[in-house]
Amino acid sequence: MPYVNIRITREGATAEQKAALIQGATQLLVDVLGKNPQTTVVVIDEVDTDNWGIGGESITERRKQGK
């Protein structure tokens, strides 16, 4: 049973976009590894930008600076 965990920042991904991620990740495992889509689990974790950092800065601060 494949398990895929996708982490994105909580910045307004729509339900349709998340559905596309789930479908796409599932289909990728079917196409590349021949996995059964009925037993493939995809979880999307949305992380607040205050809780995600790059280069010593939170994403919140980086967004404020236009990075």
C-alpha cells in the first residue's frame, strides 16, 4: 500500500487543486510502479507559513520581503 505525503504551505490551495494533486500522485504511482490506485493513500498537509522556514526565515517573513 503506497503512502504519499504532500506538504504545502497554507496559502489558499483550492479543493480542486488538492483533488488534482491526489489524482496526479495516485496516477504517477500507477504509471511508474504499477501500483493499485485503490490501495494508494495520498495525504496533503497544509503548514502555516509561520511554521515553515527557509534560510533561517519563516515563509511569512520571506513573503513580506517579496522573496
